[in-house]
Amino acid sequence: MQSRKNNKFNKLNKTKNKWITPLIIGGGLLILLVPIIWLGLHNWDVEESLSEVGYSKKVADATPEQPEISEPAEPPVKEDSEDKNTEEIPPKEEPAQPNPAPEKPVKEDPVVPIEKPAANSYDPDQVLPANPTFIQGILVANKRYPLPSTYAPGESKEAREAFEEMAAAARLDGFELVAFSTYRAFERQETLYNQYVEKDGQAEADRYSARPGYSEHQSGLAFDIGEKNFEQHWASPTFGETPAGVWVATHAHEYGFILRYPTGKEEITGYMHESWHFRFVGVGPATDMYTSKLTLEEYLEL
């Protein structure tokens, strides 16, 4: 009984399977054919066909469209043109920077050159010093370098010895030299100067006589020289024109003496030419001054 039911059931299943399989296959083919038939009736451009039914490729793409990156535009090249309608964009003006405050110039004190005291004139404010002035080992006594009023060394022994040697040499050549005025004290010079001022006036007296304290005779180193038996030429410009005067001027430096106030040097020494006034400075300096034709002021750069 049971066997009979099973046979019947198996036959029924075979009958269902016989029809179901063709139906499934046929249905699948129908699904595939419908789009093909539809496409056959329209344009084969898929995008265009899909756009007709409101569907676009951009919507279908899952990834959104990326914007295109364009090259930066080059700045326009300004061309010369006479077209007045072309409007140029004015350049952007930079904000004006405030002008910096000018630096204040540093005020410098003017350099006032220090003038060397001129040796050819007296300083009205000059006072007699406490000590004599020595420059390069040489005692100086002129219109700008006075001696103390108390300076009283007497006649220099060294200068006297040098004169005696010179006089001995001149004697061999026939000249008898005399030192008729050497050391002169401050008071004696004061008396002489006042006499000259009274006679010729101060301006003229200052050309040939030293004021008290300013005379080389007070140093004991100045020797007024003349020739024995020719007293008319003593303390006179004519002595320099005599044979004895020429000899002394030529040989004095060999014994340490210089002609103190030569011709044409009044603007430097402060005194007129005195052919008889010689000053002892030593053989070395005297020879240098004689050779270079320099006065004591020029030699010491006073």
C-alpha cells in the first residue's frame, strides 16, 4: 500500500519537473531579450539612450566628478597702444612710509690751531718767568722767551774761552779782536733801554734794544765784538764791512759763535741787523746754522 503511494508521488514530481525547467529557462531568455529588443528599436549610443529615459552617466558613476585643475593664468602683457578706450588698472599703491627723522649732526667743536708765538714781537701779556728757557739744550732769550729778572749768571766762562781762541786765530791773520760788551745785568739793561726809548721812542728802540729781561746779554752768552783801534766801527753796521768784521763772520762758527741778527732776518729775529752781536751756542749747532744759513729761531723752530 505504501509502495503504491510512493510510486504515484514520484510520477507527480517528474511531471512537475518536466514543465518547471523549461519555464525557468524561457523566463530567463525573455528577460535577456527585452533590453536587446528595446535597444534595437533605439540608438545604439548607450549614453544617449540612457539620457532619453532621464539617466546620465554622471549620476550613474559612484565617484563624483573631480574638478579640472587649470594652469594659473599668466599676467597679461601690457602692449603699447594708442587706444584711449583701453583702461589700465592703476598699480596698487603701497602705503606711504613716514620719513625717518633726520639724524641730528654731531656738533664738533671747531679746532682752533695753536699759533706758535712769534719771536719778532713782544707778547703784551707776557710776564717774566721764574726760570730761563732751554730748547734742545740751548738757552733762549728773545722777545717771546724772556729771562727771570733775578737771573744773573755773569759772563759765561765757556763762551769767554771760545772767544779767546778765536781772537788768537784772528791775531795770526792780523786782526786784534775785542769783546767790548758781554754780560749785562737786568738793571743795567733797564737803564739802557729807557735811555733809547727817551731818545728814539719805544717803537724804534724795540728794533735795536731789548727790554729788560729779554736781552741775550743778561744770559752771559752774548759778545759784542769789534777791532782794536777801530772803535768807530764798534756797535755799527759798518763793522761787518771791515776786513776784521768779514773774518769774524766767516770763522765764528768754528769756535761756537753765530751772527745773531743777520741782514734781512728782522721779521724772524725781531731786531735789525747787528754785524757786531755774536752769540755762543757751541760748535756743533753754530756750524749747522752757519751752513744752512738759519737763525736761532729758525733752527729751533720757535
